[in-house]
Amino acid sequence: MSMRVRRVYDPPEPGDGVRVLVDRLWPRGLSKDAARVDEWPKALTPSTELRRWYHAGEGAYEEFAERYEAELGAPEASEPLDHMRELARAGDVTLLTASKTPERSHATVLARLLKG
């Protein structure tokens, strides 16, 4: 089992396994055929308020990560998180994001939580 984070704009690779879009909004300029997304669990994406706060540059990544992890602790995230863990146990999973810096995005926070 491996879990990795990639940009959704990068071409799919054979080792991607299940491709999961973890952004709340569909990526601009990308067709659904080109993205080859297998799942899109919107319940695991940061809230609109948190996303706007972070992108406005009002807080540090570390604080964003803490707030996002707190959101993932909400009851409505429990079932989608369990499903993602099942996918990860079964094989490779690639978390996809449109973020230009995926290593400092919510996708990395989610991957760390799922691995952990």
C-alpha cells in the first residue's frame, strides 16, 4: 500500500492506483476525462471558510493544518475517512489537488492523517 499526493493537472501514472480528488471545487480548465478521478469525497475537503482563510494569507500552514485536522475530527468526516483507509489497505491511493504547492496543502495533511 502506498499513498501519495500529486497535482491533478499532472498526467495519470500507472502506479496511481485509486485517484481521489480532495479539492472541494473542480479544477479549472480540466475535463473529467483528462483528470481520471475515481472518487471525489467532498466531506474530506477543507470547509469553504477555512480554505478562504488560508488562501487569503491570514494564517500559517501549521495553523491551517491544525484547523483542518479539527474539521476532519467532525462526525460527518468519520465514514469517508474510514472508506479512504479501506482503499489504502487494499492498494495504492493517490490524493489529487489543484494546489500549486501540494506539499503545503490540505492533501498532505490528509495523507499524513490516513497513514498515521
